[in-house]
Amino acid sequence: MNIYPSAELIWQVGFSKNEDIVPSEYVDASVPGAVQLDWAKAKGMPDWQYSLNARQYRWMEDVFWHYKTQMPDIRGEQLFLCSGGIDYKYKVVIGGETRFEHEGMFTPFEINVSDVEAGTPIEIIVFPAPKQPITPGEPLRALNRDEIIVSDVGDRREAAQSAKPAVSYGWDWHPRLIPLGIWEEIRVEARPFCHIKQFEALYTMSNDLKTAHIEFNTMLSFLGHVRYDIFAPNGEKLLSTFERNIDLEEPLLWWPNGYGEQNLYTITASLVDDSGTVLDVKSTRIGFRELHLEVYPGAWSEPDTFPKTRSNPPTKLIVNNVPVFARGSNWVNPEVFPGTITYDRYLEQIKLAKDANFNIFRVWGGGIINKESFFDICDEMGILVWQEFPLACNNYVGTKEYLDVLDEESKAIIKRLRHRACLALWCGGNELFNGWSAMTEQSLALRLLNSNCYIYDRHRPFFMTSPLMGMAHGCYLFKYQDGREVYEAMNNSDFTAYTEFGVPSISPVENLRAVIPADELFPIEKTEAWVEHHGFEAWGAPNWLCLETLEGYFGKAETLEELQANSSWLSCEGYKAIFEEARRQKPRCSMAINWCYQEPWMTAANNSLIAYPNTLKPAYFAVKDACRHKMFSLRIEKFSHKVGEKVCVTPYVLNDTSDAIKKGEADIFIEYDGKKEKVGHFVYGKAAPYENFAGEKAEFTLPDIKANEFTLIIGDGDMASSYRLLKVK
Amino acid sequence: MNIYPSAELIWQVGFSKNEDIVPSEYVDASVPGAVQLDWAKAKGMPDWQYSLNARQYRWMEDVFWHYKTQMPDIRGEQLFLCSGGIDYKYKVVIGGETRFEHEGMFTPFEINVSDVEAGTPIEIIVFPAPKQPITPGEPLRALNRDEIIVSDVGDRREAAQSAKPAVSYGWDWHPRLIPLGIWEEIRVEARPFCHIKQFEALYTMSNDLKTAHIEFNTMLSFLGHVRYDIFAPNGEKLLSTFERNIDLEEPLLWWPNGYGEQNLYTITASLVDDSGTVLDVKSTRIGFRELHLEVYPGAWSEPDTFPKTRSNPPTKLIVNNVPVFARGSNWVNPEVFPGTITYDRYLEQIKLAKDANFNIFRVWGGGIINKESFFDICDEMGILVWQEFPLACNNYVGTKEYLDVLDEESKAIIKRLRHRACLALWCGGNELFNGWSAMTEQSLALRLLNSNCYIYDRHRPFFMTSPLMGMAHGCYLFKYQDGREVYEAMNNSDFTAYTEFGVPSISPVENLRAVIPADELFPIEKTEAWVEHHGFEAWGAPNWLCLETLEGYFGKAETLEELQANSSWLSCEGYKAIFEEARRQKPRCSMAINWCYQEPWMTAANNSLIAYPNTLKPAYFAVKDACRHKMFSLRIEKFSHKVGEKVCVTPYVLNDTSDAIKKGEADIFIEYDGKKEKVGHFVYGKAAPYENFAGEKAEFTLPDIKANEFTLIIGDGDMASSYRLLKVK
């Protein structure tokens, strides 16, 4: 999208207890940003990440914030104040007159300010954060008390009945901090009288994928002629037309990471006058691909007994007629204050996903709808986006007020993103059909979202929520609360998609030092700082430090470093167990998407693969290995073994590539005490492209090992895999 | 709805091979009706019900039918040709000019014919029945070959991609006969220049059910004032207003049968001129009630293990804050030719449902959307209507052509019916999420229906199909194909709703004599007539005569009457076993709706409770007993027992009433060889209103019985129940 001439706006911000009361003090505002950060900087407030400091920021949720600037001195036939969105409820007052009011951070707006003189005050008044009153026993929600986070300042239930991302109200890995303010770009643009107000290119593919039927959707501010130019991924101009519907023959297709190139075409819309002079230009970039969902082979003959219920819904992604096993992660906000997220921040994290052999992010409904640059980079990296609407773990009741807000916000979101190649599917939100949310197919909010997605973007799949029937979330522990290990639980499951699961690890020691007071660091006791950073009491009985589990396997740790290393060991092996088992369960299973990718502040411990701001945890590398497009894999049955005990493994070739598997052989080794011995031999046969080959279960006796660990290895070279297990007495 | 002055139209009908070719012959047409009946009557064709005669009617599906009449000589300021709908694709040609074209039988139309002179020809050209080509191996459908009906003239798959009810293409109990023609009223109306084009009253109830917020939705042909008068159920005028929104305080509520009165208010809209003279009047009738769905108690804590999928969707009907256990039947077309259905035909059958203690019809998606009088009577009788759209057992692919037809038809259906008190829920269609249909939540047709229901009638529940997760269909046999009896299968199930299930019985002997050639009647052999009437080969391996099952229990029958009596015995006991077990499974289970209520022609054997045209089968009375609002019930474990064998029964009080169950006692008896002996005693405790009381399993030894049967009885008086079981050697 090209940018018109625009003038920099200098903003200040202050607060008052009422929208009509002028703040007694203003401070410099960084825009885009958040009011909390501006105020804290001006007042020298302590870093909110450290210890309990975030609590000092909480009063800022409940006041009115007044941004002010002045109309700049800028020339142009038409002037527009343009915003990508303001967080959350606000009004725009220009020269004392309210020109726009809105609830919801995801709807962009533009206000014609051609009549506004330079120097006229422009004010944006941001209302207190929305808070649904929480009345004990009210019928709104049917929450499982074990599952929710309750603190003295409210909980995530306060986010119900608004389109504000729920995560900010406190989560089991996220502080209670509710950002407010101008979180997207805002500027005054000078445009010609006749200009392009809106331009997008949408397409459908012919069944044979040979032809893209493209439709240009353009709105002008006045009458005019628009020329469309299409440029190939290599920059070559392919065609130039004044038609609004064209067929592009044999386009290069766009593919998810690992399945082919990310071919992106650029299309420009040029407003031209009778002499051919270009008055205005806008451009867009599209990738041509067909994507739909299918059921797994055999799904239609299940269930097979009477009385007979329904078959499972589809979860298998088909892109350009090729089955894509979804390997990826749940993307959460990379920052607590989304106004601070930059292109570079997105780039560094999405690049790491590509490097980790991922092809999908589930953009979880507790967080924001990301900025344009997120989607630009996902388009370029081949990372599919499962995009949820901002509903999570609450019962969003279909009152008229809420539905009106959701209607506007969802339409803005759909229209903004529907041209994206990376956008794989829409989803109503997170865990809405589970007890702690208690929403159902009958919930009007979800029916509205289905309706809007159908009306504005019908060819993209729509899930009401995750998990649906046959899909699963969790668990989030190496050792479950019921005593099962992750191996046992996963190896005995048969879900169609694992769209959340996690194995926590303690954060890097340098992060712990940055947020936990030094005198509380080690040995770890349940202090307020550890609780605040979710080391303890994160999620009912379990906690992300998992000290009991660690002590159970490894005994008491001598140092923080040792504890952290053991925790990472479990996280690595646990994550491999899940990712690889999900892949082994292909074709019934078609998705492995872990909880979660990154984190927006320094936690004490977390399921994340990347610690804040961008430190790769050992689990990142384990997951990267477990997501190789083609690899050997061993199904492991448990973590700890005694000398002389039988060890059982089942070998596989996992194959998500277009290559058929040819007959071959691989050895299975055990490595311990500096030795490497062969314990098995895997002869594998043929399998078609995108299909695995499963071997037979094999067993061997654990030799006399001195160390407390041993490693199983299958194969050698790029496809080799290894598993580090525990020897116990 | 009031009727304007109108003139009778005299119709004739003929056929040709093309819409532009005038038929060489016309015959008198009965309107509303069907072209097949007109032609057959004129030509003296044999009764299509008898033997194989229906096959002689099949060519009529594939020609163009031309109805003709003349513009009547009628005076009025404005004249309109008004139709309730024409089956299926047609155009209306007046004086040689095409004035209206449409595909779909459920959209009414009106054409302004004020400019048409008396005597001008009016022609309605009805196109051949829609037939989706069936190409083996095409990706459109993923059918389980065992589950479909294939004949030499096509099968139900031909109904895909149209909004024509699929049942007419042949079903396991319905002949292949595809009606065409004018199936609803059609007339020329004389209206004043300023008249009421449309009037409806919609409402929402306040949470406390004390206030109805009523909105009048009125469209006039010109400017004017409309007065609204509201009349109480007793006829008393309550208020008169010119406001379009009013609150009615403390309205008498409308209740389903068995739960209270069916209070219906009449509302008139009167178009008045400045002097107060009434120019036009329309009226409507509404019942005030709130209805929604809830999950069963405990649903939100299921599933309780990780990896964790979703909870079951809600199926429990709550009407006016009271839980209503849905007891009822699947309504199918009462006639093969829906144009012949009259008010009286609906009345006699719906009255029987009320008598049978039913409170719901599932109006199955294979059939039509019924005429107004169906809903008038259901409103009056308190029979809730689960209304499906015309999709059944096919994959209706979301092509633009199909979605356009479905969009128009569904909007017409929703707008016509949304004011109905009896209308409980919308449903996309029948068994669409099962293998033989292979549709999913992603199917655009179902997303469109959800969207249209949301936009036009959002407060009414919407199911995409039946069964959903947790709900079940089937089986349709006393003895399942896998060898289980209905007792074992049902007693070991735990579904949330049984929305189809059946136990067939052989049709009344007089019906068999009417449709099977006399020389084929007995002993029964698999002749073409028996197959045509679905005695054999109805549904894969099973057949509705179930001769093997009958012989297995009872040995070879000596007469047709004996065979029919034994078949009815199984049907009665099987139906009681299912209805009562579903009720015993309350509160997890909330619906028992059998397949099916009636039949549109004389079958050889069927799951229906009522034989064509209106003969009550023994099963009707058994089901009526099993649906008493409050009753004793015994869980039976199997049908046949040996002398000296242990017989196990579990006693219940089933209670769907507002009465609490008080402590009490009931005896259990066995009756055999003219004797009645006490074999058990049931002491029951307290239970709240609408709750059952479950007893402990009891057992006794079967005495020495001479006859081949015995009867178990629990209790006496109105609540007593009995079960007739088989003694074997």
C-alpha cells in the first residue's frame, strides 16, 4: 500500500477521571504505543516486568486517557486523518467536535479533515478498559473453578462481552496488564481530490489450478478510470487491463513452507486521467493457491455401530491438491503492549518458525489480530495462519450491544485479511465449547462470525472454535496430574488434530535473574515474585516450574542451572514425543500445533519454545528436529528405565514430502557411558508421497549403565533422530 | 390472513418435450394438485399405489408441463396473481410475456396483473424434475454403497444440487415418484390501491417472561396509517395502537402439549384512512414463549481427560424456563403428492400426535416444508416443530447455482414461519454429517443456512444436521444386523438425544390386500410387488418385513394375520423399550423422536406408527403408553426367556410433569396362563418436578409357563405399564 504525503503528528497524553475533564498534566506520547508506557516513562516508574511491579500499572486501566495533537500544516486537495485502529473504546474530537466514536481496536477509520485548519486541536479520548462485572453465581458463565485464574483485581471473565483480547486480563503465563491507547499507525494524509479509497484483488482458482479468476474490488472517491497491472513474482509485468475481472492463466502457485515456493504476485491499481497521467496508485500482493479441509481416510465409515452419531469434522489441510500436515505452534502476542510490535519484531520470530520447519501458526483467540507486517512476512515465509477472532475461554453472551461490536470488528478483520495467501482458516476463538467457556453452536456470537465469514470470505474454512469433535487440546505437562507420562497419554490417543499441547521448561537463567529478586532465586520458594511470573499457581494445581516432577525424576537440584537443565531435558523429550507421535498418527491425525510459540514477557517457566524477548529454549531445537519434513522416528513408551529392563521402541519413517519412500534400512543404537551399541534394525518398505512407513515394535534389554541417562538413536545422516532417556536404579 | 375478493381460475394442463412447444393435448387440472394425478385421471391410468403401477408414472418427470388458464373478469383497483409456490422450476407467461421465473417450490410470489385484460391467457410452464447427473467416481459424493438406494431409474443422489425434497427420488419406504405442478393455492386477488403487502408480528420475551416486546413488521403498497389491535386468547381486545413497537405485560404463555395451555393471541393490522375507515386488514396469531437449548447436567465436565476434546452440544429444550423432554416422531409427507394435502388431512394426523402424548415433530429434511395449516394446527395442539430444510442424505455441493436457489428458498421459508409459536428449531437437513452424505461444518450450503437463520431469525436454535455429536439415529430394527436386540443396544447407549429410531411392523392386512396382487400375498415370497413396496431390499441387507427375525422368535407363521400380529408384537415392545429407555436416560438424554410417524402410501412394512392413509398400527398405542407424562417403567434386558431362567428388571418412575414425585410403592407382577403373581416390589423415593426416580435392578425366576408368552406389569392405575415377552423352550 502506498503512502500519501503525510505530516508527523506530535502527541501528548494525560488522564482524568472523566471524558469531559481535561487532564491536569500531559506527558509525551510515543505513537503507536500504549498509554501505560508513556506515563511510566515520563514518571520514571519501575520496569513492569520485574518482580511485582506490574501491579503498580493497574490503576491505569480505569481512567480516561486523553491524547492531544494539532492539525498539521499540510497541503493537499483532500486531507484525511487515517488510523489503523485505537485500543479500545474511544472518540476522536477535532476542534471540539466529536467526529468519530468506536468500540474495538481492530477497525481502521479515516476522517475527512480537509476543512480543518492547521493548528486545530485533535484529541483522542480513550475510555477505561472494558470490564464485564463478575457476579458470583450469575448465569452468564458456567466456569470450572479449577480452570480459571482469579486474582484480587479480577480475572479473564472481565473480558467477556467485549472484543478486547482476553489475555491482557491475566492468564496462566501472562500478567494482568490491559494496554490502552493508539496501537496502530495514525497520520494525516494529503490525497488528490480523485483518489483510490480502497483496492483489493480477490480470486478463485479453477478446479485444475491452471487459471486464477481475479476480481478487482476498487472504490474511488470520484469517477475515474483504473488500470490494473499484474507483475509476476520475478517482477516481470504480465498484463495491463482496465477490466475488473480477468483470468490469469498458469499462475505460479503459492505453497506453504516445505511444500514449494512462496510465489507472490504484485498487482497495482492506477487511477489515470484521459491523458493517461497516473493520479493515484495502490498495490496489493497475492499468492495463488487453493486450500480446503478434508476428513481422514476412513472417517466416513465411523462411527460404525447403532445408535449412530455423526462422523468427525475435517481437519486435514489440502493445499493445491497436496495434503499438508500442519506442523507449527500457537502464536501469542510477542509483546504485552501490541502497540510496540514492529516489523522487525515480527520478522525475527516468524523467520525462526520457518527455520523450525513450521508451516502454520494458530493465532490464538486470546491475543490480538496482528498488524499487516505479520501477514506480509507469513506470506513470504510460507507460514499458514489459522486466525481466531478475539474470543477466548469465556461465555460471550449474544446481547445486542456485544453483537454490534463483534459485527463491526469482525467485518473489519475479514475485509482486511481475506486477500492473504497465508490465511488458512478463520476460527471463532479458543476453547469455547469446553466447560470453562460453555458456549455452543447455538451461541449467537459464533453464529454471527460464521455468517460474516460466509458473506465476506466464504471459500475459506471456518471453525467455530478449537477443539472441535475429534480434535484435542492439552495436556501441558510432561507428567499429567493423573500420573500418566506424556508418552502414555499420547501413544494411546487417536485425535484428528492436536492443536494445543505443551511441555513446560524453566526460563533461561538470565531471564530469571532479570525478573526475580536475587535473594529469592535459589533455592526456589513460593514467593510472590515467582507466583506473579507463574512459576507457581499458574493453572490450578499444576504450575510451570513443575518442581515435584523434576525432583521425582532427578532428585533435588544443587543449582538453579541444574534445575533449569533438567527441566529443559523433559521439555525437549516431551515435545518430541508429542510432535512425532502426532505425525506417526497420520493420516488420521493431520495437525500438531504446540502451546505455545513465544511469550510477551519474561515468565518464570512456560510452555513456550522462545523465551522473551527472543531466546531460543532447548525445546525450540527439539521441536525443529521433530518437524523435519522427512525423518526417522521412534515411538518411546516411557522416560525412565532400570538396568536389565526391557525397552520397547517402534520405528517409523515420517514423510511429509512429495517423495515416495523407497525400501531401506536403518539401525537403532543405544549410546551410554561413552559407548554406542546397536540394539535394533529397521527395514522399511515403500510408501507413497506424503505417507509414513510404520515398523513393528522392537525391544531390547537395557545394559548396565553407570550414568543416569542414555540415548536411543535411529538412523544416521539428516534423517537420524535421537531420544535422551533416564536411567533409574 | 384475510383473503381479498378473488375469481376462480379454471386450469388445464398438457405436456410437451420443450418449453416452447405447445402441448398437443390438454386435460383438466385440479389445482392445487400435481400434473401426474391430472394426467392419470384423464387417461384412466391405474392406481399408482397398486403393485408396480408407480413405474408407469415415471416418464412424467422428464417432460415440460404447460398449465393454462385465462385472466378472470374481476374488478379491483389493483389485481395480483398470487401463488403460495409451484413445484419445482417454472415460469409464468401472461399474454405471451414471461412475467416471473423461479426455481424452488417454497417461494411464494405475486405478480401485479392490473394491466392484464380479462381473457388474456395465463400459462405456467413447469420444467422437468431436477436431476443431478450421477457419475460413478465423481468427487461430489462419498456414499457408502450399502446405505443408498439404487434403481434403474436413478436414486436419491439425483436430488442433490436442488431444493427439491429428496424423498420423491425413492427412499427405503417411499416410491420413486417426483411430483410436479401447482402444489399451493393460486388466485387472482383484487386489492385496493393502498393495501397491506406484508404484516407480521415478532417478539422477544423479557428474562422474567413477564413482558413481550412486540414489533410489527408491516409493508404497505403506498403511504398509510396502520392500527394494530391485540386480542387475548379468549377473544377480548387488549389494546389498540398505531405504534410499531409495544410491550405487552403479563401475557399468557404458550406451552407445548402436556406442559400447559396453548394460548394464542390474535393481532390485526388495519390500514385506516384519515376518517378512520378501514381500507385493508391482515391478521396473525402468535403464542408467547421463550425457548432455548441447554446441555445436560455434567456435560461441561466432560470430557475429563487430556488430551481433551470438546463437550457435547446442547439438546435439552427449555420452554418458559421448564425442561421439556421431547417425545415425538419424525413427520414425513402424509401424501406422495403434497398438492393434495388438505387442512383436514393435517388435522386428523396432528390430533393423533397430541393424543399420543407427543410434544414434538421432527419435520425431516427429505420431505416438504408444510403448508400454513400444518403450523396453524401445531400451534393449536402444542406440537413443537423441528423444521429441517430440504437437504437429506446427499452431499449438496456449494456451487453458485445451488447456493442461489437455496438462498432464495431458505429466506422464503424462514420469513414465512418465524412468527410461529410451535417452531422450535431450524435444522440444515438429515444425516448430512454421516458417510452417505459426507457434508461437514465447512459445507457452504449449511453455512448459508446458518447465516440466513441468524440474520432473519437468530433467537431460534439452529442445528446444521441431525445427528450432531452426542445425538444418535437408529437402529431401525428389533434385532440389529450385528445380532443385538434393541434392549441390549439401547440399555448400553448414553446419547443426548435419540432423534431417529424405529422398529418395523408389517402393514395392516387390508393395506397389503390393496397393493399386493392377491396371488402373491401368502406365503410371502420376494416378488417385485413386495420389493416395490419395500418389504424386501429396503435398506441394504435388512428389510422391513424382517421375516428371518420373526421366524427366529416365533417359527413359521401359518397365516398372514399371524405373521402380521407377531410383527406388531415386536414393534410394540421394541418401541416401548426405546422410548422408555431414552426417558430413563434423562437428564443426560432429552429427546426421543421415532422414525417415523406416518407414511404417504401403503407400504408392505414400515417403521411408521400410522399406516396409510390413517390406520393406527398397534405400535401407535404402545408408543402412546410409553409417552405418558408420568408413568412406571421397567427396564427389560431381553425379549425371550426360558422357564427357570432369571428375569432381570429395573423399575423407574418417569416424570415429565411439574409434580414432584412423592415417596410411594408399586408391585411388579407376572401374568401368564391366566394367572397373575407378584414378583417384585418397588419402593420409590422423592424426586423433583421433571425428574425421574430410578430403582434398583431386581430379578426373579421365570415360572413354568405353558403359553409362549408372559407379561410383566408394574403398578396399577394410570401409571401402570406392561411388557409382553416371549417364553422359549
